[in-house]
Amino acid sequence: MIDYDLVIIGGTSAARYAALTSTDFQARIALVEPFSNSQDLPTASQESIDLGLRYNQTLSQSGRFAQHISRQQFGIGWETANSQMPIELRFDGVMKWAQGVVSNLSEINSLDVLAARGVDVIFGNGEFVVKPNLAFAVGGRKLRSLCYLLACPTLPAIPNIEGLSSVGYFTSETVGELAKLQKLPKSFAVIGGDPSGVEVAQTFARLGVAVTLVVKGSHILAKEEREAASLVQAAMEAAGVRILTGTEVTQARVIEGKKWIQAGNLAIETEEIFLAAGRQPNFKSLNLEATGVKFHNQGLILNDKLQTTNPRIYACGDVAGGYPFPHIANSEALVAVKNALFLPMFQIDYRGIPWAIFSDPQLARVGLTEAQAIRRFRDDIIVSREYFKNVEKAQMCGEITGFCKIVGRRNGEILGASIVGPNAAELIHVIALAVRQGLKVEAIAELPYIWPTFSDINGQTAAAWQLQRFRSNTFMRNLWENLFHWRRYWNR
């Protein structure tokens, strides 16, 4: 007998989102919440990557607030006799604020809410069994279901650095532990250039910490547009972050009570270390090999319906690979749930899913980069960019750093877009919607934008794209020129 319509192996916010979504379809759902590795309790550390992201975002907002206030030289209520003194936020106050925000956010999809909606929440670590039938065994009980959804957490990738484990470090999972420090560290080393590392580095630099960011590659944020990543890197360096590119950390040691790392030819003293080297899956305890599910170092092997190599087992979130953004995991969860509960006919389309990196300036992207588009479509692309310095709202707010870039085919199809600048994470959505709905560049250009808003950057860039396409079409240029010449001649 089948016990459930879907069993979700969870431990992440994506798992809880999938469970909550499944109840909308009146399905019978079980959510397995694994125990912590360190204590025999269901714990928020099982969704620690999501909590870590929330801490990152909240700390980042506090850092932006401090920087914004310290810049103010005008306006009612800001100017004082001591206005030239830098304004600082107390570290303990910032961390208490972050803890409060994270606590409030965690209640939205709490286990209590899921249980009230009819989800069977089962605590414990389990594994798949295949005899006599496929099931997920947990706590001496076999959960039989038509389908299963893997939405379990991954682990932070730990670089092979001599002495690192003995020195100690923080990751995106344990960034909340910084709240337990007695005072703000004076120096901070970030190893790795993924989004969490960039955000944490810039946040602590804003709080007055001497930050060093070490990356192996030639620049930070290697998956993004090179010019966009370079602008973020320049802004970080201007804010005081020391960035070492093309450099590998080979050793970490404690010398006379102080932490040191060996980065290339440099020995760097630091009070704390933060690792931002990506994520890696952890499937050892699930017995996936017995079910025929195949995986590699980056995650599970999935088709576009988010099925594993066992068609009854689906996956979403961190275990699918890619950037660990919650909204992408939720989009995958929705597709996987519909396929698991009904027929496997829904496909995930990453082209229209935007994402953002909350640096300053923010960096947001949807679809292909220019380099990716060139590899796929060669000469059949047109690229346009416009700068925030030409947007009236940006001038009014004094936030003129950044640009918007649209990559499209000559027929008007939008292949991708990148925005780096103020409110980039908000501005990218209109372009992402156009990509998802198959709208052309003209739709972005012809939308009347409220004046004055930062959104005007989208319209300006799309209009520039149209103009560039027109100028590259010799036939149309000659046709219009001859038409106007003919009209002027016959109306003399």
C-alpha cells in the first residue's frame, strides 16, 4: 500500500516550500526533517545555508545603512557640529538586529505551519531501501510513496588548505555564529569569490574591518559578465577591501596566538577567516546507489523535468547544483512537485529566472552573458548598454555608478541582460518577465516608465538596442533616407 503521494527528504527552505505547495493540491505529503550531525534534535542548522543567506542580507543592509548615513552632508536633521565624524554601528546591535530579522523570517514556513496544513513532519535521518519495494526508511518506519523529492542541504566546500581545520573558520552556514563574538574583528580574510564571499567581504569592510578577499581566478564572480564583475570589484576596492586575484591560499597557521594565512607569496594576519568556495553534495547516508540514482561532484544528474536517473525520484535546490539562491530552489521545487504529483510534463526553464548578488553596486542577471550568446549565435546578436549616469533618478539620488546591458538576437529575441547599479535586483524583473513570456526588445523599449525612477534604465537600454539594430541594417537606413528625401522634394 502507498502511504503518501510525495515524500520530501528535506532540511532546507526549498523542502518546506515544496511541502507547503503540495498541500494546495490536496495531496498527502510527508516531510522528513533530518537530525543535526552534532545533536539529536531537528535543528535550523539543517537549513543553515538559507539562514546564512538571510544573515548575509540583513548584515549587508545594516552596512549599507551605516555607509549611507556617514555620507550625508545635507538634509534636515543630519547636519550637526560633529557631522564630519564617521558614524559607526555597534557590532552587537547589528548582530541582534540580524538575529531578530532571521527569527521572524524563519517563522513564515515553520514546521508548525506545515503541520497545521496537514503535512506529516517526521524527524530523523533515513535512507532509501529497494526491497521489497522502493521506500524511504526513517526511524524504523518505511515511507512508501509514488514519488520522492530530494531537497536536502549540501555542505560548504572546504579547500585543501594545510592547517585550516585547526585554525578555525566561518562559512555561509555559520555566519550567524559571528553574533557570539565579543567584539567586531579588526581583520577578516575571505577565501573564495562566490556571491556569499563578496557580500560578506563588503559588509564587514563597511563596518570598519580590514578585509582581504583571496580568489584563484582573474576576477571575482567568475560566472557573471566580466565588465559587471569588474565594476563590483572596483567598488569593493574603493571601499577598502583588499582583493588578491590569481592567488591561492596554501596554508593557515596560528603563530603566537594570531591567525595567519599564506596567500601566494604573502603571509596575511587575520583575526577571522570566512570560506566562500562553493557547495558540495552529501549523499553518503541516503543509499542512492541502490536506487539507480547517479550523481557527480557538483550534484545529481537531472533532466529538464528535474527527475534523477530513477524517474520516481526528483530533486531541487542545492543538490541540483548552480548558485544556492532560494528563489531558484523554489522555482525548481514547484516544477518537481507538479511533475511528481501529476504527470512529468513540466520543464524547468532557467533562461527566465533572474538572480542578483547583493554587493554595492548590486549585480543582477537573467539569461545568457554576451560571451555565451556569441558562442551559441555568433554574428546573430546585438549588444547594447546604457549607463545610470544618464538616468535622471540616478542623478537626483547621487547613485550614478553602473549600467544595464541587453543581449538580443537581430529578430528582437532577448537572450540575456545584466544590470549592475542601484536597485539592480528589482530592475531585472521586467526583463526577466519578457524573457519568460517570449517578448521582444521592443516591448521593453515601448513601455512608458514612471518619471523619475531607476526603471528608466531598462527603457533607455532597449531603445539603444533598437537604434543599434537599425544602424546595422544598411537597407533600412537607405530606405528611410530616400523616403524622407522624396517627401521633402515633393512638398517644396
